[in-house]
Amino acid sequence: MTKRTIPFSPEVRERAVRMVREHAGEHGSQWSAIQSIAAKIGCSGETLRN
């Protein structure tokens, strides 16, 4: 059995994606930007990437 968590609201998703796009230039790659933002909002990098 897999554990299912409550998904993030559409507003949080939109904000996280916007933050990755805005801060991508501050990181060496898109993946490092994703990991940085994911840590700030409390999810995994893979969750944000998807």
C-alpha cells in the first residue's frame, strides 16, 4: 500500500513553478533551481519537477 498525501493547491503549484522560472538564472541548472524551491515550500524536487 502506498501512502498518499494531500496534493498542493493550484495556487501553491503555480507559485512554485513561477519561482523556479524566476530564479533559474541564479542556479547552475534548472534541476538545482527546482531543488532549492522545493526545499523552501516543503516538497521533494521530483514532486515539483512533475
